[in-house]
Amino acid sequence: MVSSFDMTKLCSLLQDFHMLTQIRITVFNDRLEELTAWPQHVPPFCRLIRSDPDGLAQCRKCDREACATALQKRGTHIYRCHAGLTEAVSPVFLGNIIIGYLLFGHIFAWPDAEDGRRRIAGACAGYRIDPQCLADCCRRLPVRSEAYIRSASNLLHAVASYLCMERMIFLRQNDLPLQLDAYIRDHLSEPLSAQRLCAHLQIGRTTLYELSRQSYGRGIAQQIRFLRIEKAKTLLLEQPALSIAEVAEACGFPEYNYFITIFRKQTGTTPARFRTGQAGRSFLL
């Protein structure tokens, strides 16, 4: 993936986030390479953990797994890191394409502070670090409530959306991910095989599968099914005159029963129940 960030505007936005929350925020690209952070210095607790090679490896593994979960959820993921601190990560999308992640972290959010410090000491017992230094670093961490974390994570999600709204991130028009995404959206109701996509982009299957994994965090067939069901949900609500069979065909599902199966798997309900359930909720609102 080749994406560009307006670093001046981005750094200013990160500073605003930190000023409001007093939480460190980091930006990764889609390859999980750190681009920038604010404050730029790593907190003493994390410096201590990362001074041990095993601790550093676990930090990187934790970041990878958290980003993968957030990408799968297509939303902000709050979790406790391997060392016992609370963090949150939000994926940044440009259209349907994943182009980076925002992560805030290193927050002490244990309801019982003493119990939290004991648990952190236990989680870090295998690292070659000074236990007293670890205890001192823990005591210097401000205690944050769950409500505070939730509010900060909501703000993190808003920042991720704002990045694209204000055009702080962009892709060049000749980039393959953008071409792939545009072609899928324009031909969603038609048969979309890997062979057809490869022929259009003039790439091989291996390149297509890697491109899909990098852009969407999933296989190309899975991404096409996801987009078709999202389109079906829109048609079910916005065009009530269309029968379910007509919705299925308009979304690239020539087989009615297959459409029902995929729709239920992705949404947890049938198209008919989705339509009537959503309509009922809208009426009540």
C-alpha cells in the first residue's frame, strides 16, 4: 500500500488529542510501521519493558494482534497489553481500503491500584528488568477509569475518521489498491472472479491475494461478499418495493438461497427480518 500523510496537519492533530486526553497517541501505516507519535518520547514504563528483548518482542506482537482485531471489527478495539496496561487501536480507512492505524496506550486502568500493580509485576516477571524500577514506573502512571478510557477511545475513532475527511491522508490515483477498490465497487452486481480482477489490473493471482490482504485485511472473495451484503442492507431499507430476490440479483447473488445463507452469516439474521426489524426501529425512533 502506498499512502501519503500530511505530516504537519497530522502532528498538530495528535497534539490536540494529547492535550485533551493526556494520552500518548501513535500513528502506524498499514504495514504497522510507526510513522509518528505525540509525545514523541516513549514513556518510562514502556522504555523499561522494551529494554528487554523479550519485552520488546511482546510489545510488537501485541500491537500486531490488536491491529488485526481492530481491522476485523472495522472499529476501535480496547484491550489490555501483555504488560498489563490498557490500550486502544482504531483502523484508518480510505473508502474500503485500510491505510493505517491510530493507537493510544500505556494507561493504568485497574479499579484497585494495588491489585493492578501486583498483576503487572506478575505479567512482567519473566523480563530481565529491575522489579523496583518497574514498581516506581507503575506508581508514576495516572489511574484512569473505564469511563475515561471509553471516552478517549470514542475520540480516537473520531480522529481516525477526521483524517480522511480533512484529506490528511490520500492515495495516488494510479495505485493498485485504489484501482482494485474502484473496479469492485463499479461492478459489484456482476460476476467478479479472481481471473477477471487479475486481467483488469494486469497482475497475477498471488499479487491480487496479497493486495487484498494488505488493503482489506481479508481475502478478495470475502471482501466482495462483505461489500455485496452491505449493499443489500442498503437496498432492503431504501428500496422497499424491491423483492428480496431482486435485491439479491442487484448485489451480484444470482442464487437466492446462497444470498440468504451469506446474509445470515454476516448479519445474524435473514434479509426479511433485517428489513422489517430495521423498519420497525426506525418507526419507533
